[in-house]
Amino acid sequence: MNSQTVEQYMEQLGVQARQASRQAAAAESGAKNTALLEAAAAIEDQAVLLATENKKDLDAGRAKGLDAALIDRLELTAERITGMAEGLRQVAALPDPVGEISGMSYRPSGIQVGHMRVPLGVIGIIYESRPNVTADAAALCLKSGNACILRGGSEALYSNLAVAKCMGLGLQAAGLSETLVQVVNTTDRAAVGKLLTMADYVDVIIPRGGKGLIERVMSDSKIPVIKHLHGVCHVYIDDQADMDKAVAIAVNSKTHRYGVCNAMETLLVAESIAGKVLPVLAEHYTKAGVEMRGCKKTCGILTDINTATAADWDEEYLAPILAIRIVDDIDQAIEHINQHGSQHTDSIVTENYSKSRRFTREVDSSSVMVNASTRFADGFEYGLGAEIGISTDKLHVRGPVGLEGLTSQKYIVLGDGHIRQ
């Protein structure tokens, strides 16, 4: 930053991003795809540099006493470097949403009115640990016609700057401005505070990280935020569920991976079938090392598990821990989910069509599922190709945020000399 203050430096990034966003919005699909493909090639060509810079972060992290899980997320293995390059190629292959016109219709006056999909402008992304997020976020922003300012965690600074260099080489090869993708090169926490107030330059903020980071962004940002705070996801096993499906879904939703936002944290079971299904599920959970915490009725069936407290119904464990509650019926299940859920992902297992329809209508979450594992709540699984994160907001996008979620729409009106009478 030379002699600049953090505030001056961030202002400079904002000015450059705003200017670059106009070029990004006008860029042809071919140029954007070329930039992504050339960046992918640069990542592969610069694999040694990426590993060298990543080692600086790893050594510093170990010296600071970062735990093994954080070190693992921070590390750029040869496989992960290859994966970054492949991710850029996958985004390049996705359809370009920018400029798509839909809903054109003639009005009685003779004009035609429709919508055109357009970029949001400048996207600020604040994230932690994983250097591959730098490549993923840059790729999605570029393909959707946006400029971006990326502020990774201080623990990954060298790695993020090395990835940004590769993105810059791709942009340069495509004849696009390198300021379309800018990584904040200071670890000063004041940079985040400044970024969150730069409403003249930044159109939306997307935080990716732990609850503490997202709470800070929600509290301090003067700019609209796309985020989810936590994932308290439910599976409800209805009294008209197929038992084989119910067991498979409830086990997969919890045990497929623990530390992810779309893992089930609370299992709801209709009382009339609880005595049949819970002992079977308990065998699976015990074998997987899952600690079960149940309501009073659940503990009457599974006598060797812990009793759930009121706090358990609102907890995102991100760990092999599961809260279990027996409910009277679908009404009580829906009531519980809407009271204690985080509007992330909730699933019903039932063979009753009418109940499944009720559940999808009345559960107020960004993803509502019927006879499917909550683990499917993912941009790739939804056919988006890639995602920048999950949104539990209601404006402007909800659920997995892919390319279309990084755009908006404007009205297009076509006339031929028409005047209003």
C-alpha cells in the first residue's frame, strides 16, 4: 500500500472496481470464457508458485497454533490446485446469463415490454481460510459480468494473492482489465470495516465463513448483504413414510458430512411410527458415532441417549450430534420447523401427496424437499454448475446462489415511434 492509509487503499480499489464493472457488463461471453480458460491454464502453469506461497501461509498458521481442521482447509494440495483449474473451466462452460431477454409481450399501446438480465455491478466477498474460494468467487463474478473485491482471511493472504495473479493473467490474455478481480492485499481488519461502508462503489456484500464473521457483516454493512447465518436443517418422518426411504434419508442427511450447512441437525418423527423407526435409526447413528439428544418421548424409546434441552432445538452442531423430537403430526412438525429452523433446508419423508404439498407450501425455508436428503441443497446438485454460497434471505435471491443469483433484471421496452396518448 506504500504510504496510503487503509481507507485510501480501499477507496482506490473501489474506484477501480466501479470502472472495471462497466467493462465487465459489456464484455462478450467469448472474452469472459477466454479469461477463465487462460486463468485455468495459468493456475496449472503456476502450480509451483501457488504451492510455495501456500507454504508461507501454512508455516505461519502452524506457528500461530491454528488447529488441524483450519490447516487442512488452508492447504493447497496438488489435487486442489488441479481442482481450481477445473472449476474455472466448468464455469466457462456454463451458459452466460447476461443479456438474456425474457417475457417480451405486446401492450395495447403497441410497445413490447420484457426483462433483460444484467450484472449487479461490484461484488465484495469476505471469506475465510480456503484459497480456492478466490478462484471460485472470481470466476462466478466474472462470468456473470461483475467486478469483484475479494477479502480473504489473513491466514491465506499469500495464497490468495498468488491465485489472483493467475486470474490477472487470464484477464490480460482476454484483453480485459485486471481490476475486474482485486484481492485486498492487507491483513488490517480495518479493510473489512471500510469495505462494508463503500456503498458508492460496491453493490452487494457476500460473506462466506463462520457465524462470527457473518454476524459482524450483518451488523456493520451499509451495503445489501447476501448471506445465511446458520443451517438448522430438519427431516420430518411422517406417519405415512416409506420406512426404507425414511432410514436412508435420515442417515444420509446427518452422517454424509457433519461440518456443512445442509446437514440435518434436528430429526422430527411422527409419534405413531416413532417406536418402529427410531430404534433402527439409533443403530445407524450409534455405529456412525453420532450423539443423540432426545425429547422426553424419544428418551422413552431410546433409553440410553441424552435428554435434549431447549437450546438443542436451535443449535447448528456442525458435528456428530443430533437432536430428535417426536411430534404429534405434520402440523406440529411444520410449527417446530418454522419456529426453530434457520430457513435453510428442510425435508419431509412421506408417501402422502397432499401432505407433501402442504409441507412445501407452509415450510418457510429456502429449500424444501420431499423424500430427499437435505444434503442435496447445493448449487452443483441443483444444476447451477457452481455457487457462491447459500442465501436464506428473501431479497434478492434465495437458496444456492449461482450465476443468475449474481444478476438482476431491468425492463426493456421496444417501440417504433410510439408515443403515449
